[in-house]
Amino acid sequence: MLTLLSLSQINSLESSFLAILGHVEEGDEVIVIEPFFDCYNFMIKMTGGVAKFIALKPNKTSGVISSADWVLDEAELTSLFGPKTKMLILNTPHNPLGKVFDRRELEFIANLCKKHNVLCLSDEVYEWMVYEPHKHIRIATLPDMWERTITIGSAGKTFSVTGWKIGWAYGPANLMRNLQVVHQNCVYTCCTPVQTPECYMSSLARELLPKRDFLVNLLKNNGFKPTIPDGGYFVVADWTALANKVDMSGETDKYKDLRFTKAFAKQASVMAIPPSVFYSDEHKNLGENYARFCFIKVRERQCGLLMKWSVFDRCEGTPMRASDDGPCLIDVSGVKTDKCKDLRFTKAFVKQASVMAIPPSVFYSDEHKNLSKNYARFCFIKVRELLWNVNVGS
């Protein structure tokens, strides 16, 4: 019987480093699924190993796109396995796409690993951030995969304390022994996280779901085409419909997504990550039409800046840039039944901007309600991200 051995590290990044440095030798090949955590390739090169890349690609380009629609070409994946293949690196839930690999996909990968006697390094740091009805499946739990899998977890991600920089790796003792040898010669010791009831783990996804839905809705309303993640806390969105709205003429970077994210940060004051950094040099073009946004902390300032930059003009159906000439338009045609203008505006505004406000006419007598028709009341006693999650999907 194989013995379980777990090892706490400075963070999950060190776990990856230990596993790769402990098992990959010069000339060994490591299969890496793109887009990928950019450190993987550097770690593989440090050992003298060779990274073999395969990209997840969307199987549709119109309608609602979810991270489940990003798939591997099974024939291409099969062709990458050979006598030099030592390891496959799996990341589920996936960063940056938020893809949660389903059982059939994992079984296909597992069967190839078993057929070619390949180790699986499974990066599962977002395991507790999976949105129903999707389920996180540990590839180590599939038949005959425990003995060839090293699984990585993160206290920083799980407990929302990324500053702790604590992670772990676990697997059969014979595989973990290599990690121990590297670990004891890299890091002397690190803090051990306390035990926490599982109810906390399961609450993570419930807390993040409205933030995810809000950001997806906000991006759609501003002309982006987001891929809805099934796990994690990132949204990858196609920005190409905004190419004429964002002035990139001052940016000189080679890849379009770098030019867009730099220009967008300057013009909208909203930060995004260019996904090409998650691809190998030969596949960077696959990430050029996208930008990665984070919703772990959807703050009111970020959301307000994005809405100020481009509130959707419902009358025309196209994104509209706010300017000094006046506010962007809110379509109140669908709420004509309310007598007071402030009621019509606040109802339309919460549907189109997902921001709640109170119509001040409720504070006036009937004969004086007209005095408040041009106003809306906002509250700042608890300006929190929850404010921005109201009426998601309206």
C-alpha cells in the first residue's frame, strides 16, 4: 500500500518548483496545457527539461461562452505523449480561464498518463471555488492515478489570505520523497495553517458567485465578450469589439493584448492582465484577443470607473464613452408605468448598471414629489462590493 505524505511549503508556487525540480531530469518532456501559470516553463527549463505545449481552445465563438467550451484537441494531446514524456501539468479549476475539467476529460488525460507511465502534477489551488452545478474532481481519485499524481493546494487561495504564502503538496510517499529532499535544501521551515471546518470551504464559491455574475454582466454591458468561468476568480473576456473605442496608437508592444490592457488601464483606470503571458512564444497569438479580469475583490471604485468609462447606450445598443458633454444614456422606456421620473430612472439604472439607488420622491408629500424628480439617493455608510452585486443579471 502506498503511504500518503503531505508537505507544507512557503506557497503553492514552491510546491510546483519542488515537484518539477524533484522529478524532471535533463531531456525529459513535460506536457503543459495553455494558457498556463507562467512560472511552469521557467521551472522546466531549470531542470534541462523540455516543455511540450497544447492549448485549450473555444469550440464556439458566438452566444454565451463558458469556460467548459474551452477544450483540448484529444488527438493533439495523444500525439504529445512519447518515450521521453515524464510529466503532465494539469490545472483545475484553471487559471486564467476558470475551466473545471469534467470527469470525461480527466479520464482521457488519466488514461494517457497510465498508458505512457507519466506523472501528473495537478495544480488544484482553486478547488473550493467551483460554481454549481460543476464539481471539482481530483484526478488522483480516478482509478490507478493516486500512485502517479502529486496534488498541489493553497492556504492563501482557500482561506483568502494570499499574504500568508502557504501551500502544500500531497501524494504517495515514494513521489513526495523527491520533493522533501529539494524542500529541505531550499527552505528551512514555514508556518503551518490551522484546521478549519469544511463549511468555510464550501461557502467560498457561494460568496464569489454573485461577484462573478456581476463582473460578467458588467463586462458584457461594456462591449466585452466574457468567457463565464466555472471555477476560480478570473474572467477572460474578448475585447476586440472595443478596438475602435480604445486608443492603442501610443502603445508599442508586440502583442495586441499587451497594447490593449496598457491603453485600457490609462484610459479607464481599470487593470487587466494580458493573457499572452500565459502562452508559449509560438502560441501567444491565441491570447491576443482577450484580457483577464479578477473578481475576488470587486471593489466599488473599479466598477465605478468601468461604468464611467462606458455605460451601455440601450437606445443604440452600442458601448458609449462618457464625456464632459454629458452623462451616458439610461433607457427608461421600459418603466413608463411609474408616475415619478426618479422611480423610472432608479429602476432602469439598477437593471442596466446593477447599482441600487433610492428614488427621493418617496420622501415627499404628493404635492411636492416633483421637487425630487431629477435626483437619486445613494448610501456610503457601507460602501462595499456587495452594493455592486444587486440585481445581477437584470
